[in-house]
Amino acid sequence: MRSFVVAAWEQGRHRRRDLEEVRAETAEGAIQHVVAARGTHAVYEAWPSREPENNLRMTFARRAE
């Protein structure tokens, strides 16, 4: 397992960035862990703790109805 930093930007009027350190096999796994715990719609970015230049960005948004 590797250590990743995950940044989450909430969608909405007050855009605040939260940082969380997570242990996972991949950046995708780290983001999935945070999404499952938060259950919110946001933009997530993850990078290895020791390699901040290697980042992955994913957006989770509500489905249009």
C-alpha cells in the first residue's frame, strides 16, 4: 500500500478544498475510499505523498434527471 493525498472540492456556492491522506494501492483507490466515506458530489484529485507531480483528477457529479 502507498500513501496518497486526496483533495476534494465541494461543488456549490462555497468551494472549499479538503485534504486527506489515505493508504491505497492506486490513486483511483484512494479517491474511491474518500468518495465512499464522504458520499458527496465533488471534484477529487489524488497524488502520491512523495510524488506530488503525479496527480489524477476525477469528477463525481449528480446525474442530470
